[in-house]
Amino acid sequence: MTQPNNAQSENAPTSARAPWRLAILLAVAAAASGILLTGISAWFLGAVALAGLGPAALSFNFHMPAAFVRLFALTKTLGKYGERVVGHRAALLDQVKRRAALLAAMAQAPSTRAAGWQLGHQDRLSDYIDDVEDVDYARLRVAIPALVLIAGTGVLTVVTAWLTPLALLPIVVAVGAVLLTLRLSMRDLAARGATARSTQRNGGRLLGAALASAVPLKAGDDWSTALGTAFVQFERAESERLAQRKTFAVLDMLAGLAGPLAAIGVLVAAWHTGERGTGLLIAAFLAFAWLALAEAAQGMSRIVVGHIREKAARDGLSTWTATPAHDAEPTGSPLALQTLMLTQVPHQSPDGRKLGEPLTLALHAGKATVLTGASGTGKTTLLKQIAGWIVDEHHGRYTGNGVVLLGPCRRAASHLCLHDAAILSDTVRENLFAPEASDAQCWDALAAVEMQERIATAGGLDAWISQDTLSLGEAQRLNLARAWLSTAPLLLLDEPTEHLDGAQASRILARLLSQMADRIVIYSSHHADAADDTARIALGA
């Protein structure tokens, strides 16, 4: 695939920061305009009321404050919508580098490889998509509103300390009550959010399993019980969310009360210091500014929700992208493997369920090994374990050429060819995963898997293909062409003859084994028959 230009990559962070700066500036301008609009409106109405009591009404200038009202109203509207447009553009720019880094990390993460590259844990797919979105928009939903609220509170506190210092006491009490409640409830809110998330996921998994087994469950009169068990999980998740909403209501109520308390405190403090008549106009301006800030503070629950969801999202994504500490550096040379010894390797299902006694196997270059057994006997899982896609260094040992090989080294030394291979929406050349291979080598690989005519008809190596372009058999043969072009010393083929007819499967497999005669080859099959020079290992359920 085409690599990004280095200059563009270096300038990407700078170009992404500029929209964020503008978005923050617009958000601050919108908030400041809202505060000034409310304050000037209160001052204007108060001044009109005072002027109407005497001859001052004849000389009162209505045009200047009215112009300010219109100016702040327009600025508030433009700032609000400008911040949304620019902020979403900044978030989209961030997505480019964040998702590229996320996918690159996932490509190296054992949990993703264990899922088979298709994010195979279906019950977690919806959560995964939500997690990515929560991280993408965290700055819009959490960082910018929190920054505006903190900045507004700070500015109004300074102005209040200058004009009506006595009003700081009720303001400090009100703000302190909000922050104390938030601090005391944050851990409970996060715990309830995590419980709701996990129970809903569990309910979805149970419901999916029940729907998939509807016929036998109904035959055994267990259908209602299975559905009830799933719906209990959904009910528990909703109960946790309801408890969260009650706490959020308390937070919003306290935040909403803080504004009026601050406004009353400012007016009372000004009155206490002897301000009367026009002297109260400035205090009224400040009091209504606190009311305007309280309107923004009433969205505190949204900020808290966004923060909790962002943290949960990052924790969730880390399960796909984090690499264990012991998995960081390859150990042992992955080159020129002649022997691979498996000692007490767990015989297990994809979810870790024990299927049999631990396996001890000796594999040698030049003699292919076939794993046979029915579906569900752990053939694919064992191939993933050997390839280092499923890593558990505490159980089992892998020794190559007399050197212990940890997960990273096995991954570097192996090519795992799964039978349900994904076809990228890209050219044939890119789908062969062999950027160093020449055109002649690519065509040789396609000829070996009997795909040369199909690809030539489609337009050659630069023809654009996708998952829907090829049949299952054609996708499988293209997948085997990837294995043909691989230079890895350890070849692991998962059901290489899947979706192929008998004669064609025999021809292609024979060519592959001949091509890889100097390497360690292990492949799985549902059938017990194999070539005379192939070692057989039967995996029972």
C-alpha cells in the first residue's frame, strides 16, 4: 500500500492542533458572549427602570446598550455554531492519526490476532465501535466544556473579589458543595457505568446464544428460562443507569443552585456596602453574569458522563491494543528453523476451555505435519498458539533449534494462513501481502493456486478486488498464494483445502508442500487421510 509522505506525517500534529485552538477560542467567545449578554441585559433593564422614574429618561441613550445586546447575541450564536463546526473538523482530523495508530496497535495485539483479525468477539463489537467514538469526541464533549466552565468561574470569581468581596463566602460554599458531591460520587458513578456495560454485554451474549438455539430450547421447555436469564441482565443494566441518572440529577441541581446563590450573594453584598440606585447596576450586571454561567454549569452531568465513558472506552480499547510486558521483545532467532518442540502446550478451545491433556510435539523441517479431527477439537486454536497469536507463556514451552521462543519470536518466524481469510478492498498485488515480490513471483504464486486466469481476466495484479468480488474458493486460493509467497520458516495452514473440490485441493496442496519442503509446515484437516511422508496428529474432542 502507498505509504504516507513523511512531510505530511510530520505536519499532521500541527495541522490538527490549529483547529482545536480555534474551536477553544470560539467556545470561550460563545461563553463570554452569553455571560456578557445576560449581564448587559440586566444592566439595561435596570438602567431603563431607574431612568423612567425621573427626567433622566429624556436624556437616556438606548442605542449603545441595545447595540451591545445585539452584538453579544450574534457573537454567542456565531461562536456556538462555529465551535461545533470547527470542533468536529478537529475531531475528524484527530481520527485519522488516532485510528491509524489504533489499527497498527491492534495488528500487534495478541487479543486481536486471537480473534482472527475479524474482531471475532461479536458481543464486544458494538462496545468497540462505541469506545472508538467516545475517544474520538472526548475533547468536544468533556475537555472544551470543562475548560470553558473553569475559565468562566475563575474570571467571575476574580471580578467578584474585586467588586463585592463579601459575596465570595456563599460562592465558595456553593462551588465547594458541587465539587464535594462530585468527588464523593465519581467512584460510584464509574462503578455503576462499568457494571451496566458488562451486564448489558453479558445479556446480549446470552440472548444471542438463546436465539441461535431456539429450536432445541423450545423442545426442552427451556426457551422462557433462557430468555428470562438474558433479560434479567438487561434489567440490571438499566437499574444501574437509573441510579447513575439520579446522581446526575443531584449534581445538576446543585450546579443550577450555585448560580442563583452567587447572584443573590453579589446583590446582598453590594446592598450591604451601601450601594443604592444606579450604584447597584454594576452589581446586577455581575449577579446576572453568575446566572448565565450557572446555565452552562447545569450541563455538568454531560461532562461527567463524557469523562466516565472516555475512561471506560480507553480501558476497553487497551484490551485490544495492549501488549503484555513479557511480550515486548522477541527472544531467540526466528531464522532458519529446523526443529520446533512443543512441551506441555494446553489443548484448549478459543475461550480457554480445556479440551484434553497438554500436548508435547516435535516438528521438523522437511516433513509436514497434519492436525486431524472434527470441528471443535482445537485445531485452529493450536495453530494460533504455535504462531504466537494466543500467548500464555505460563503454560507450555516452545523451543526452536534449542532456543526458547516467546510469542513475539514465533510471530516473526511464522505465517498463519486462516481458512476464513479477509480480502481487502484493494489491488490484487496488495492483497498478496508480499511487497518485495516481483511481478513474476506473484504470477507464479497465482499459477500454483490456479488463479492466474481469473486474475488476468479481472485486469492483472493491479485489478481492484474486494471481499464480494471473489467466491469462497477463489478467496481461499488467493489466501494460499499469500502462503506461497511467504518466506517465513514456519508455515501454519488452517484447513487449506476448505471450499476447494477434491482434485483441485490435492493438486494445490501438493504444490504448496513441495514449495515449502525445506520449512516446518503444519496444516489442519477434517480428514484423516494424508500423504505418506506427512506426520499425522489426531486431536480428539
